[in-house]
Amino acid sequence: MSHPAQHSIAVPQWLSPLAEAAGTVEARDLSRFVPPSDGSGRHSAVLMLFASPDGVEAADVLLLQRAATLRSHAGQVAFPGGATDPEDASSRATALREAEEEVGVRPQTVDVLAELPALWLPPSGFVVTPVLAYWREPHPVGIVDEAEVAGVRRAPLAELLDPANRFTVRHPSGFTGPGFEVSGLFVWGFTAGLLDRLLRLAGWERPWNRDAVRGLPEAS
């Protein structure tokens, strides 16, 4: 698939702190799970797509809910993304292709700002590269691949930053990590961990009650 030549990218002022932090962040700043040193694992990428012409309080980030029938991470809230195909030239190519195939994001409307360090997803054996991007020309999106996606939301950052919507999730295995409730979605696991660290890196995080603990909903 061919795309128009890349224009010069102007990072919105409100997104600059996150874009700058993305250039120096290390894997261990984002997750305690880093890729195996032997290079094993299947490569994939996710698109962390932020939109807003008017600052953080008006911004949103694109999230989807994975289909309940998937073999791994079924029903979980995630960023658009998936496994790298042989024809993908880079992680950003993977992330853009997957976002188009899953929910219809047009790649020419997106400015990729940075590829973050690859992270490890132990349950599925994926090595995941988060791709930070600005949605320069937002447009309607929806479910394109019903086998992969059950729902799609543009989740407001104002809701993600509201301390009332933040908590610690306790998995039945004993694992604990950040959680969010936003736009009717229960966000936990890999996606919540990335959001938690991105909000902190950008300097947007507001104090929240880390002692507020919730278990996973039955559907999770």
C-alpha cells in the first residue's frame, strides 16, 4: 500500500512534552517486562493515537475493545495494533496498517512522532513497539474487522486524568497494576500500564488514590 510523501510535521504545543520524552525514554521506564535478550518473540506494534487542536483537556486517545473470541487478550481494551507482516517496512508501518485494517484510520491523516522502545508481553510472547502519533485530521472510525474488534472509542484525556477514574487492578494471579475507567471501558494490563507511564512522562498526571483496589470484572 502506498501513501503520499510525508509533509513536515508540526507537533502541537500541548503534545510536545510527551513527544520530547518519547525520544529519550528507555524500556524499563515503560514496563518491568523487557524483550528477551535472545531476540525471541513475535514482533508487533501498537498505535498510540492522540488528537486535539485545543490542548490536553480537549484531547483524546483512540482505544478499541478486542473481540471476545480472540485466542489471546480476548475482550481487553487495547490500542490499535497487531503482529508485524513481512511486507511492513517498520514498526510504524505495522501500527498504521493495523489501525486502518481494524478501525479504518486513514494513514495520511496521522503524523507519527516516535517509536518507543520495544516491550515484552509475556502471556502471548509478543515483542511490542509502541508508536506515538498525532491525529492531525481526525475522521469517523468504526469496526472494520469484526473478528478482531468489538468496539472503538476516542477516550477523552480529561477522563483518564480524573483521579476518580483511576485505581489499582488486582488480577486473580496476584498481579497488580494501574487501571482506568473511561468511556464505559475498564482498562487494565498492558494498555493501562502504558497510559499510566505516558501521562506521567508528559507531566499531565494528577495525584490519585493508589490504595483504591479493584478486581477484574467477570467479563475480563
